Amino acid sequence: MDNKEKQNRSGVKAINKTGRTGMTREKKETLKKSMGSASAPIDLNTIREWAKYGDNRDRTN
């Protein structure tokens, strides 16, 4: 059984990477500079409740 048969059985297609070079060094450096932690503490539970219920619910805090 070759790789193509294995891929067909699992339902996963191989990604064609020909002609793709990936990220350049400059792009990697830019990405690293833009990544970081939030400057203010974020309460993910509050964000989840806001996304789920919106601003129209009674606030208990």
C-alpha cells in the first residue's frame, strides 16, 4: 500500500507545497515583534458572557 492509498483511506489530502517557500526572515521577525501579551488584564469569562448574552443582560458585578 503506497502513501496515496493510505491518504485515501484516512480521507486526508496531502498539501501541495511546490512553489511555496514559507515565511522569510523579515516576516518572521515582524511576527515575533507583533506577538506578545495583552497590555491589560483580560477576563475571558466576561468576554464569553458578553459574546453569548450581549450587553442587555443584568450585571451582577
